[in-house]
Amino acid sequence: MTVSPHDQARILSEALPHMQRYDEEIVVIKYGGHAMGEEEAAREFARDIVLLEQTAINPVVVHGGGPQIAAMLGRLGIKSQFSGGLRVTDAATVEIVEMVLAGSINKQIVSHINQAGGKAVGLCGKDGNMVVARKAGGQGGASGGATVADVVDLGFVGEPEKIDTTVLDQIIGRELIPVLAPIASGPNGETFNVNADTFAGYIAGALKAKRLLLLTDVPGVLDKNKKLIPDMSVNDVRKLIADGTISGGMIPKVETCITALEQGVEGVVILDGKERHAVLLELFTDHGAGTLIHR
């Protein structure tokens, strides 16, 4: 499709109030799932992140990498153990997890952003003691219910316990784009793998971000008729968990949203990372994308 110069100018003009809304604000974007899989999609994502920075928004990218970790474990012949349907991260596995997340994936995203004209800085939760984690389990979910992780030993899987934004404070607002791998230190120097959604939620809360965007493999939160719910309050979320509308893997995602909101994030959006320019659709258009969850 060819867009005329006049239409291009009109589109840019219509984006102005949205740009002003997020002027100098922090937006944390969790990037993961199948959205990370294709080279062209990854490059488009990088261009969109650079565009945010060019419009005086302060983007912070947190990425996952489950499929890439599984592929590397397979190549090295390390068999994953599962307990209660969840991967157990033993000492051998956590080394690979750190290598893949804080190494190859992180630097690939940094490279794409830099090639698009940005200045990305790749970090993980260990840098500057940004995220100190405790061993996952025994704490209950954000809604107070027990989860599978509470009753099985997942090894070196952690939950954020302390966030120190000193390093990020030195980066944000200086034309630099932080790209964070969800690896954290433990109180005794051990390495913990942290769920990327959870990591992003705690980072967004500590930074008092204007928005937290969770790019996922689904359009957002769906009602019982499988139709997208565009806007929800925390109370709405809790009601839909109670009646079973929100179930399975969506429960920990919305609990992450609630935690981030309780820590000071203004709004959290769950959106489909496979949709082209999903971040720009959400931030710069009236159309929006996904499900906005707010207090």
C-alpha cells in the first residue's frame, strides 16, 4: 500500500496529542514470545523503539527468551526437568539461561536498535544490583492465591525482592535506551532467572512508568465469548479471575499488571506482539491495541 505524502503528513499531525501525552515519560516494554522470532519483525520493533526515543519518550525494554533457551539447551544436550508443568532451573541450566538471555539475545536486540539509529545499552538485573531476587515459591500470587510455583522447587527461579534504579537513572533521559535481561542476583551472590513479565512489572513500578506494555502472543484479555476487552479496572480483573473468565497463563500476567499498578504505574497494556507496530498503535493512535488495565 502506497501512502501519499499528504496522508503521511496528516498521520504525523494526528499523532501529536499522543506524543505530548507521553512527553518525557517512561514507558517499559516487555518484549517476548513469538514477537521475537522473526528477523524482519525484530528490526521493525527496534525501529519503533527508536521512534519513541526520538519523540522524547523514554523507552525501557525488558526481554524474555524462552524458545531460544530451550533451543540452546537442546543443542547442548541438557535435558530440562519439569515439576508441576514448570521448568526446573538447576545449576547447569541457569548458566545457559544467563548466557542466552544476558548474552546473545540481549546483544541482538541492542544491535537492532543501534542499527536503526538508536543508542541501546544492554544490561541485566545484576548490573548495579538493579534487581536482587529471592528464591521463588512460598509467597503466593499477587492476588493472594497459591500457585504451582509455591509448592514445587523450581531451583534457580527467582522473584524480585529489591529494586535499585541507580544505573537506570543515569541512563534514562540521555538519549540512551536500556535493554534489560531478566537475570538477577540472590542475597548470597547466586544467579536467578526471573519471569520476564514479573521483572518488567517491578522495573516499571520502581521507575513509576507512565505505561507498561506487555507484548504477548494473544490480542489481550478476552471475555467468555473470546472477544477483546479493551479497558479494565483492577476490580474488573479480580472479578474475572474469580468467575473463571481469566484463567491459565493469563492469570500471572494480570497479577503482574496489578502489582505494577500498586507500585505506581499509571496503566498497563497487554497486547499482541505479533501485530505489526503494536507499540505505536497503542501509544500514538486513538485505536490503541490490546487491553488497558488501570486502577
